Amino acid sequence: MHHAAIRAVESARTSVCAGLAAALLLAAAFTPIPAQSQGAAPAAGAVARSERAQDLFDEYWERTAVLFPEWATYRGDHRFGDRLNDGSPEARARWYAFARDIQARLQALPRDGLGARDRLSVDVLTRQLDQSLAMEPHAGFEAMTVDASPWPFQGAFFGLLRGSPVATERQVRHVLARMGAYPARVDQEIAKLRAGMAQGWVPPRRALEVALQQLDAQLAKRGQASIYFEPFGRLGTDIPEATRERLRGEGAVLVESHVLPAMQRLRDFVAADYIAQAPQEGGLLRYPGGAAVYATLVRDQTTTGLTPDAIHAIGLEQVAKAQQGMEAVRRDVGFAGDMAAFIRFLNTDPRFFKHSGEEVLAGYRDIVKRVEPELPRLFAQLPRAPVGVRAIPEFLGVGAVESYDGPSLDGTRPGWFNANALAYAVRPTWGMEAIALHEAVPGHHLQIARAVELGDMPTFRRSSGFTAYSEGWGLYAETLGPELGLYKDPYSRFGFYTNQAWRAARLVVDTGIHARGWTRQQAIAYMGAATGMERNRVEWEVDRYISQPGQALTYMIGQLKIIELREKARAALGPRFDIRRFHMAVLDQGQLPLDLLERVVDEWIAAQAKG
């Protein structure tokens, strides 16, 4: 498990949800890829080496399920659904010891005796472990789990409960056990926050103010009205009604006696001791050893050797390119004022806003429904798992960004596009088509659901990966709008260019904050001017980049690499280039570091050239 996965589990920076409501089916067959090329049977020695590699993959998979039972639940493994991960320093040390052991044994495998797929799997897992181990010296940074990131610790337990199955009494008992264990887990997190505080690692004041707003929103409703009662509103109908009623009663008691008091303790600590030590400004340069942390994050998040200065320059170039597209739309619609006036018009005119959250969800569902029949024009194969559209939890606030939760490996949970229905009055509709392409199809859902269904691939490669690949693919998917029948309206086209400017501006702002010492206000001013996004959204975004260094770099860097590889393949293959097959070459090895993705595509080009 690489660093991003570790942090996602330890601070539960993810929300995976269950249910089939509003699922939208993808009507296309799935054909698994053969694990190895056809031909003569491999020699006994090669089989033995392949089995050794598979044993290591399986050991890694099983051990992470035990160490991180929440992640096991997210991926559809419910054997440990009654447990929470151990958040102690000793558990952290045990993980890193295990990671070093697996890494050493991977390096000892004789590569020349492995098949192509096994070699790639060894390289992928080695890279994940390298990324994780690179963060071992940085416990202070990893202790900042309560902040303004999209998936903070204070939102984690609700995401876990919402993603937990409750079809059987045993599954409900697992949820109840986790509720009972939650106070001890919160106490561990408070101890972690205190340890980080002692080393000078506390998020900036604004990030903690956002965290307190989210905590207060969760604490405002009690008992069965609490968001933490959510699992008990969807108990399996095969459970007898009398048993369901008893389970609901037990759940309500645990919400009041265990979950909410633990949240209150966390809130009280953040509001008193923690925020008292918070710096006014964030940015890793302001922390002890922060420059080294950022260098590691840049390398691991982008999976490249690009420096912060090089990334900053790429961002400036791509912002200028996107702004040219925005200006072209302003001219096309005949708007008389300048760009600033055009942006004010687009962010204030009532025609560009929905009237309710339900209208937002209905609008996104309509976009997905229109795109799905067009997908076979660009993809040779599609996943079977459906994707639904639902609202993100309201306690995350009006500024929260849209997101996607993938389907489970066991096939019981669909993919979900989580839309911010709460922001209907401030988030214009002209951005919706690009966002739907990114979060649903052909973006995250098509990529992640496809990986889940690649049954001959080692399981760890079907359920985890690299942010530069996944977010790069999501942003690349936005560029496919014209081929899928979208962006016909000029204002939606403006939304596409705005999204491109937004992701390009992230390169400038993230490196500005963490490598150049920019203040929050400097970052807000630049991003607002570069993108034309409304003020609330810009502030939320900047607080996210301060809280989650490096992650924002992955979108544009990943997209540019995929486009580069597509044009490389087009030039090499000429009339034999097939966009549908190229997309499958990109998708059919799961999430990869960008250099390994290039290796895969180069091999595909060579194979296509040979016919």
C-alpha cells in the first residue's frame, strides 16, 4: 500500500458508499484479458517463479486487510468488518516493517524468469511500497489528519458506516462493534495530533476552522436524526422486523453513548489545545523539514522527476492556453464586456443556476444518461458495474468538491458519483458537463470499474493505484466531450475551459504555497483571476491544497502524459491507429505510475505495428 492509501486509511480520507438507488447501467459486455500470451506452456522453473510472485502479492493483500480493516471494507472484503485500524505509533512501525520485508522479497525475485504481467506487477507493488516507505521519516506531517482536505479524519467514520453492508444481522453486528470501538480510535487520533503538535506540525488556523464547522454540523443532530444512524435506515429486509427494531435501538444507544461523545472530545481538543497552536498560514516551507516532505510528495504524487519549478512553469503555460479557449467562447457568444464582466455574468445570471439540490442531481443523471450510449465510439470494452449519482454529505459544506467512489470487488456495491447538491445556488450549471465526464463516464467510473473487473490481474492492482494516473484519466475524460455529444452549448464549452484552467492553476498554486511561500490570500487571488471560479469555491480549493500538498498536481500532469502518449501512438501507427484500442491499452493494466504507463503503451504500439 503506497502512502496515499496509508493516509486514506489512517485518516480515512475516502468515503465509499453502498446501495443501488439511482444506478445507471452501462450496457456493454466485459471480456477479461488473458493473463499471459498464448503459446507453449511455460517451463516448470518459470511456473515456480510466477507462483513465488503471486504468493507475495497475496501475502501483501491479506496483510493489508488485517492491518487496515476499513480499507478491506471499502474494497468489498467484509471478514474484518467489526474492527477499526490501530492508530498507535506501534502499529505504524509494524506496517513499515512489513513493507520493508515485502519490498526486500520482491527485489530478490529473479525478473528474467517472470512473465510480462508478473514483471509489471512486481514493478507496481515495488513502487507503491517505495512511496509508502519514503514517508516513514515524516510522522509529523502524517499526523495532520484533521484539516480542510476533502477526506479528513473528522468525516471518516461516517464514510465507513455509509459504505458498510447491513443486509444480514451479522453485518449489522459488525457495524455496532465498530461503533463501540470508535471512542478508543478517536483517542488514538487525538494522541497522534498531540504528538504532531509537539513536533511543530499543526494545520493552519483556517483549515481547523473548517474542521470545526464540519464537526459542529455532525454534532448538531442526535439519536436517530444523527448521520451516524444512517446504516439503520437501510437494514436488510431478510432480517425479521422484530430483530431490526432491536438493532435500531442498539444503534441509537451507541450513537448517543459512544460515537457522538467521541466526536465531541475530538471537537473540544481541536477547539482548545490544537487550534491554539495553529499557524496563521500553511505551506510546507513553514514546517520543520517541510521542504523535504514536499519534494517527496511531488515525486510520489506525480510519479515523475519534475521539480516544483518545472511544474509551476507548466501550470502557467496551461493556464494561458485554457484562457485562450475561454476568450474564444466570450467572442463566440458576442458578449460586449471584457472577460471580467463575462465571468461576473456567468456567475450571477439566474439562467445558470438550478433551484434545488434535487435539480442538480437530476441534471447530472441526465448528462450521464446521454453519454453512456456514445461510449462504444471511443472504447472497445466497458465495465458491467453501474454508476449512480447521489449527494455528498451535507456536513462537508457548500464548498466541497464532487467526487467518485468505486464499486467493490465483490460486486455488491456500484460506483457512485457524489455531487454537491447543497451548492445549487452558487455553482453554475455550465460546469456540469465537464464534471460529469470527469467523475462518472468516461472518467473515474469507467477507469476504476474496469480495473475492478480485470479478474486475471493480481487483486492489489484492481483496487489501488496512483493518483497521477486516476486523476489524469479523469481530466483527460473531460477532453472527450465533443466526441461524446457534449459541449454543444457555448457556455458548457466555457465550463470545459474553466475546468482546464482550474486544474492548470493548481500546478501554480500548489507549488506557490508549498515551494515558494505564497500566503493563502496570494493563492486565492491568483486562482480567482486565472479561472473565474466563484469566490467560495476558490477559497475551498485553496484550503484543500494547503491541507493536502501535492495531490492537486496530479490532474494536469497525468492528463498531459495521456495526451502525449495518444499522439505518439497516432504518429507511429498512422491509419492503423484505433482510438478505441488505445483507450483500452491505457485502461487495461489498472492504475500505473506514468513511466510504467508509457512502457505499457510503447509495447502496445510495437505490437500494433507488427499487426
